[in-house]
Amino acid sequence: MTAPRRTSDETTFSAAFPFLSNPAWSAWGDFLQRVEPVAKSATCFQFATLSFAAQRARARLDTASRLTVCRSPQDFVEVQTDFWRQAGDDYAGLARQWTALWQQSLSLGLGMAETLSREAEAQGGFVPPRDVIRVPAATAEGSPRKRGDDGRRAA
């Protein structure tokens, strides 16, 4: 018996998680659909890292096999130099790839956060407060209050 062919729309969240069609879960489904691009970007980052590790492992094994056939110290130095030059190029390429993936992921995440915040404000929903640094208020004499004046105690 052969497995049924999957269509492209069967790979969506609603097909993968049929319970999300329930109205009680619709907000969760909306959230998952909005997070999907960020999750895909993170997956690409992990894939790039694992591919790089495999590539470097293959290079190490190749270098070991090349070292076994070296006839002179000059051959040995040449093989080692090639290995380290290629390693430097590979690490630089990985850094460029990571940077591009992080930029993409962060821009997607920030865009998603801004959209969700705007929608929550428009619907009158809860909007979490922004990070605010509190500056101690000045006393009547003009100098800042001393620690512990607000009644809080350190644990």
C-alpha cells in the first residue's frame, strides 16, 4: 500500500494541527502562522551550523588522509597550510551566513512584534509596558533620595 500524496496546502499549520480550526484555538493558530517565518529562519541557522560542522569534519578527515602520503616535510607543511587556509575561509563564510540569517530573523521578529502590538492596541487588548529605566525622584532639597527610602528591602 502506498502512502497518499500530500498537497502543498497539507503542509500548513491548519492541516498539521487540525484542532486549530476550533475557534477557541484560533488565536494560537494565528500566532503560529505569524511565528512561522521566524521559526524557518532559526531552522536555517541551525542547518547552516550543522552543515558547517560536517564540512569541517570532512576537511579534517581529508587532511589526515593527505598527511599519510606526504613524502617530505615540505609536503606536510603544504597540506597543513591548505587545511588552515580553507578553515579560515570556511569560518569567514559561516560568519557571513550567520549574520545574514540573524538579520533576517531579527527583522522578521521585530516586524511581527510591532504588528501584534498595534493590533492589540487597536482591539483594546493588553499591551505590555515598555522597558523603562526609573530615575529616582529628587527630594525637596534637590538631592536624590537615599537607598531604602522607598520602604523596599533587599532579600
